[in-house]
Amino acid sequence: AQNVKILSTGRYVPDRVLTNYDLEKMVDTSDEWITQRTGIKERRIVDGTTSTTDLAVRAAKNAMDKAGILPDDIDLVIVATVTPEMFFPSTACLVQKELKLKNAFAFDISAACSGFIYAMAIATHFIQNGFCKNALVIGADALSRITNWSDRSTCVLFGDGAGAAILSSSDEQGILGFELGSDGENGLLLYCHAFGLSDVTYSQVKENPNFRKIYMEGNEVYKFAVKIMPYAVEEVLEKVGLSSSDIDVFIPHQANIRIIESAAKRLKIPMEKVFVNLHKYGNTSAASIPIALDEAVEEGRIKKGDKVVLVGFGGGLTWASTVIKW
Ligand code: ACO
């Protein structure tokens, strides 16, 4: 099979900052509570006219500029998102139009916070078997659009943004393996309704303004997360024949510092090896891992030859991990 490398990464977050102090004015909460329970200090929020596609396009352009790749050379676009502004066309087709990626086929996938790694896995397999050469993989979400801004137990957690990577066929080893999993049985611990279901009527939506917003049983999702993150890392490391001491940098989904610290502890990984930026952005869903990856590269935390683990969990329920030789 062809080797697959990450040629470049990119990101985009909106300018508007929403701090914990701003949230104190919106719901009964405090900077102290949010900081202690989650580690989040502020998040970025889209304005009224910015769509998930706009976020995705900017992150994608950033990654394409860094790779120096031409639009004609991209032959696959996958966007992982749970906040598309349309059911169809897909966000990926809207990105294709904006960036004039006329030789690509394009589609979205829905795997919430695990979405970027799921999309990477799909692109990697297409490239490995020779079906395409250069894939643009994007994680983009504007969770603020489906956040229930009167629910203090969820609205303090989320933010908006997008991250992207160009995956290409290569002579060198790059992406070494994946672990992907789902637990649909427990999916309704964390959900957001769509329109079009037989049980969703216009009047239901009209009567309840929070109807099409995020619902989460935080404690249950927390228990799932602290169990599944170490599991997903151990599984993928076993598949590729490495142990956690071989890994230089861990990039976990940026949901909650307590979840990350607990997973690191169970895996006996020192926090110095773990990249954290959730204090700045909160949980940006599918964008969280690629934004963190791009920042880690930019800050020089990831160097050529390093082994990097990405790991995520989220709605579905889903989980995903991958090992990359940089
Ligand atoms: N400010 C102040 N108090 C609050 C707030 C808030 N923002 N939110 C909840 N509380 C209160 C609760 O009402 C509760 O009060 P009570 O004891 O009087 O009932 C108390 O704080 C403790 O609440 P818990 O829910 O037990 O707090 P916990 O320590 O579990 O933290 C949290 C809650 C942060 C949501 C945690 O459960 C968590 O991080 N869960 C996982 C969430 C997650 O990572 N989801 C990712 C899914 S990603 C995706 O796919 C979109």
C-alpha cells in the first residue's frame, strides 16, 4: 500500500472572544467554576454572517498555502462537521466551490468530535489503495449555533473554529494506523435533533426555542471519556507495535482539562508530552484536534521524525485515534 503523509496543516478561528466573565453575565456561573471544572478561560464565537463553510474554507486555504499545493491537485475533500448550514449540498461541496477544487470529489461525514480522525482514516485508505493522491481533510464546527445559551452546564464548554490537513501519497512512512469505534447504544447521552424526522414537527420547534440545541448528560459523557481515551490510545499503539513511551506528542480532543489529565495519568504519560489549548478555544468539536495539531506544529512542539498520537471522543458515541510519524 502507498504511504500517506501529512503535507501541511491549517486552522481558522473567528475573531470574537467570549470569556468566562462574559458568560457570568449570561447564565448563573463563574470564571472560577468554569476554570476549575473544565480549564476553559475563553472561546471564539462566529458572528451572525459567518457559516461553518466560511470557517472550513479559511482553514483549508491556510493548509493549502503552507503546502504550496494547487487547487487542481486536490482530488478529495472531506469535511467532518455536525453543524453544516445545509443538509445538502455538503459543506465539502461548498468548500470545493469556494476554493475551485474542480478535480476533487467531496463529501461530509458526521462523527462529532471524533470526526476529523474518522475523515483522516477515510482519506488515508483512499490514498493507500491508489484511488486518489491529495486529500483535503477538514474539521469544522460552529457549535455556538446549536448551543443552548440558557443551559449553564453546556454553554460554557463550546466554541467555534476549523482545522485542516493535506494528506498525500508519499515514499516515506507517515500515518501508521487507526483505531475507530462507536457505541450507538449510548448515543442519546449527547445529541442535537435535525429537522425532517417524523417526530419533529414545526410546532414543536416553534414552542421550544431550545429544541434543536445540544443536549448532554455531562456526568455520563465524562465517565465515557475518561475510559475511552486511554482505551483508544492503547488500541492504536498496539496495532502499530509501539508503546506510549515511544510517543513524543499526544494531541487529545480538547474538551476538558480534567478528562485529558485523567487519561494521561492512566496511560502514565507526563503532561509535558500532551498538547493543550482548550483554555483559549473550549471544545470546538471536529475542529478541536486539527486546530491543536496545527498550533503544535507552528509552536515547534512537533519536529520531523516525531511520533504523534491524535485521540478523540464525542457524540455518537464515537472515538478515534491515530499514530503519525512526522
Ligand atoms: N456554572 C456553575 N455551576 C454549574 C455549571 C456552571 N456552568 N454547570 C453545572 N453547574 C452545577 C451543577 O448544576 C451542579 O450543581 P448541583 O450539585 O447543585 O446539582 C454542580 O455544578 C456540579 O455539576 P456536575 O455536572 O456534577 O459537574 P461536573 O464536575 O461533572 O462538571 C462538566 C460538568 C464540566 C459538564 C463535566 O461533566 C464534563 O466535562 N462532561 C463531559 C463533557 C464533554 O466533554 N463532552 C464532550 C462531548 S463533545 C461533542 O461531541 C460535542
